Amino acid sequence: MHKLILWDVDHTLIETGGVGGEVFKDAFEQVTGRHIDRLADVTGRTEQVIFRETLDLYDIEDPGDYFPQFVEAQATGYQTRADEMRERGRVLPGAREALAAFAELPGITQTVLTGNPQPSALAKLQAFSLDGLLDLSIGAFGTDDSLRPKLVPIAQGRAFERYGHTHTEASTFIFGDTTSDVEAGQKGGAQVIAIASGRTTAEELREAGARTVFHDLADTAAIVQAVTTSSP
């Protein structure tokens, strides 16, 4: 069986060290012309939702083209601050090793399922030299849909178009650190391997329905085994 792995980006593979929030704020202010000092809740949510709710926080009316402008400005911000992001942020323990191990296995394709817009996800992964271990052409991003569960079939469809393999819940795996990642798997049709490397605890992830939970990605062999021996 060919298997498809969908990686969350922030707090699963990398941390930006606070650069992400600053880039969001700067891009938001460039587009709207309004200074802001807080954002809507970001944990496990797509950038479309975060952007829209931040507009609501400040009673800003969107003429209809703010988000596309924001996507462009945000990606430019990440590209410009790539060196700073590497200095302040990091690849999380075991992430690079897990990606490399899966890349060596036959019958496994790995990409991302992330709330980030596609250009920003690419800029982050390139900054930490992780992009070459993933097929980002079949990923699902926050620019594809505002609802995370709907990103699963998007990635599955793109994988089919590129490789000709049909992926169902039995062959699709999400790695993520929030209850939103668990929900995406439950509603979107994927098995979830939850990583308690962000703000959500292992207990909260299990209560949300994750059957497999790791505290981090440090044990490469166990991470690989969770995919290669798993059944729905």
C-alpha cells in the first residue's frame, strides 16, 4: 500500500522563534494601514481564519482583496527575515531525521497540510532547508480552504493526479501538534499521529481522539514504525 504523510509545519516541524507573529503583524499593517497590537487566536487554525478574525477585532472592513495582498506581503516578510528566523527559530528535535527516514522508504510520499498560505509555508521550509525532503507540489495550504478538514482530500487528490495512487484514511497520515490536526484527520479522512510539541498537551490530544501520541519526533524508529505498521 502506498502511503501519504501530511505534515503540519509550525510547532510540528519548526518554530519561528516569534518571527511568525511579527511577520503577520507587519503584513497586516501593510495591507490595511492599521496598527495592531494583538492577533486572533492562531493555534491550529488556517491563516484565512486568523486574518479574518483579526480584521474583526479591529472592526476593519475588507474590500475583498485584502487577503491576497496579505499572502504576498507575508511571504515577502518571511523571505526577507529568513536569516533572523534561523537565528531565533529552529527545526524541532527529530524532525529532519524523520523526514529523511521517510524519504528513503519506498511507497511513501510526504508533503504538508498546513494553515499557512502556500508561499509562506515554502519560505519557512526553505529557510530551514526542509523543502527538499517534501513534495510540496501536492501539499494542501491555508490558501486552498479556510477549514482544515477540507485540506485532506485536496492533498489526496493532488497526490492522485501526480502519482496515480488513490489515498483513503487507511493510507493517509497527518502529523500535527493541535486538536485541529486531530479534527482534520477525523473529519477529512486520515489517521493522526499527534506530536505534543506545541501548546497542546499529550492528554488533550488523546482526549480529542488521537490514538497515537508522541511528545516529540526524537525517536525516529518509533515514528517510522507508527506509519509503516499502522492500520485504521
